[in-house]
Amino acid sequence: MHKTINVKNKIKFICLLLLLSGNIKAQKNYTQYVDPMIGTGGHGHTYPGAVLPHGMVQLSPDTRLEGWDGCSGYHYSDDFIYGFTHTHLSGTGCSDYGDILLMPMNGTPSPDNKIYGSKFSHSNEKATAGYYSVKLDDDNILAELTTTTRAGFHKYTFTSAGAAHIILDLKHRDEVIESSIKMINDHTVVGLRRSKAWANDQYVYFVIEFSVPFKTADIWKDEKALTDGRDEHGKNLKAYFSFDKKMVMVKVALSGVSIEGAQRNLAKELPGWDFEKVKTDAKNVWNAELSKIDVNSNDNKQLRTFYTALYHTMIVPNINMDVDKQYRGRDNQIHVAKDFSNYSVFSLWDTYRGAHPLYTIIDQKRTLDYIKSFLAQYKEGGRLPVWELSGCETDCMIGYHSVPVIVDAYMKGINQFDTKLALEAMKKSATWD
């Protein structure tokens, strides 16, 4: 009887130690070691803006419109910001994304990005996991950005006299196939940007909500101001919204499916206007994600290198479905991801050696979702992904690197997928002409 009590006490003591160690780990601030500026210079092709782990929205400044070192939209050597867009690629060798540009300004609204854009200095710029801010020097405007998985959250603080304006530019960067802007009321705007670049047919539906009603607004079509434009379609659409407030917040949710999908995403993920709470929530999500590998060192430079590298493995692949699990597939049709989360941006020839084997160790759930996303693409498009982007196959690089990703996961016990279908798909990839 005495021994039984001792065993119970030992179990209770061990459980208490585990609980305490868990609490200590949960309270550790891993984000202090993440520096999103790493990789934004040289040929790194990364971006510094706000994103959640594997988030569908990557809200970041665009400083470069073209060129190999403009793939992410941002380069550290630049000193001019064109605006803040909601999709970005990290570490790629080709350009795409940069969708749905917003930019605050004072003075006379203009569709010219050299006028609505602004000079900036790195000394007035801050980037952490899930948050970005910068002072726009031309009009002394403070821009702050944070995000949920499917929605971006902007906070603009104006200091100059006169009306405050926010520009919406759907022409920015890639070739536009079609676009639309519709003003629902004096604080809500919806629309579509369908574009062609590395992904040959990318759909981005959006809903924009302002924290205060705009006093005046109009649409530019083909660089010409319309008379009270409220519902327009075309290939070159821009708009401006004017406010008499010194602080304006903006919420922007995206969907690859429909405007209604974007509206549902916004209602679910970002119903309120508490910017600081969303910023804190983003930090907490990142701390939980980064805690999957707990490294201790007295060398903060080594910790910065490690956790920033880990952070960069966790911003892609990206979730590619709405909150109701609808997504646009490789066949350009709308599907429902019934038993998995659908992902996009599979840079497989880059990632099959190191990143995906890491995911099998620290992120088995997403690994299974990645493979189910592969198989969904096979059923919808006839092939496993080679270098898939936004539901489109770019056919970038040689080989069929989705195969070792599937096999590696299977050999490690991550095998809760249709193995018969996977074998069929792998055979087809291996014998593709």
C-alpha cells in the first residue's frame, strides 16, 4: 500500500513538472529572434510584411515592379514604396502575386504610382513575425500592417492637414485578364482581379471594409477619372477613397472562389476593429508555431539565424481555400476540400530535399494535407504538381519531385491517404513524356 502511494505521488510530481515546463515553453518569445528583413537584400527574394503560418494573405510593401530581384515585390536597396499588396512569393526565381494594392496619400488623388507612392527610410521601418510598419516620408503617414490567415488589416495614421486618401490599384504588376470594382456602400468595396504571370490564370476576389465611411470616392478606368464611378469592369481599374479622419483602418479579405467567399472569410476571421488584438494574436500564433523546435543558446545571432530560417519554412506552402473549404482547382472549377485543407505554392524541386522532410517531423498534419492536395490536383488536372502556383501548373524546372515527398511521408507512417490513387499518380508522373 505504501509503494502504491509513492508511485501515485511520483506520477503527480512528474505531471506537475511537465505542466510547468509546458507553461515555461508556452511563455517563451520565439518571435524576438525572427527578422523578416533577412533575405530581402542580395538575391534572397524574401518579403518583410505580415503573414501567419502558411497564410493565404501575405500583406507586404512593394518597392520593385520588375526584374529578377523584384520577385517578392520588395528589395532592401530600394527607398520607394508603391503600395501594400496582399499576396507575395518568398524565395522564388520568378515573379508573380502582388495583388490588390492599397496606398494612403495626401494631396490630390492620382492613379500614377509615382505620385501616390512614397519615399521611405529603413530607420522608420519595423518588421516582426505577423506585423510590419513604416513611415511614408512624402506625406508623413504611419502605415501598420497585420493579418489573419485570409485577411489583411491596415492601420493608417495621417498627420498632414487636408483630406486623407487611400488608393486602390488593380493594374499593379502583372498582366490583368479582367478586373472589377464595385462600391457596395460608403465603407465597403468588392471586386475581382484576374491576372496572368507565372500562374497563367489567377483569380483573386476581394472585399474591402473601411473603419470609417469615405466622404468621396471615384474610379479611374484606363487612367481616366469617371463621373461617379461605382461599378466598373475592365483591365485597368483604380480607385480612390477620401476621408476626413486622421486614422483609418482597412480590412481586406481574399478568395479564389467568389466575392461571397471573401465576405465569409472576413466575417469569420476579422469581424472587429481591434488592431492591437489581431497583432497580438498573430504573435501568439507564431510563437506556438516556432515552439515546435526549441533551441537554447547564449548567442542571439545564432538564434536569429535559426528562427528566421524556420520562419521562412513556415510561410509556405499557403492555405488555398475559403473558411467553408471551397477552393478553385487545377481544372478552374470550384471544389470542396472535404477531409483535408487545400494548399498551394508547391516549389517542389526546391523543397523536396529539406523542407518537406522537416515537415514530416514537425508538421505531420500539414504534410498529410499537402499530399491530399497533390492528389486533388492529380484528379482535377491529370498530373501531380511540378511547380504549382495558385491552382495553376507553371511547369517550372524538370523532374517529378512530388513523388519523393509522398514516399518519404509514407515511409515515416504518414499514410492516411488514398495509397492506390497515389501509386497511380506517381507512375503517371514517372512515365510522363
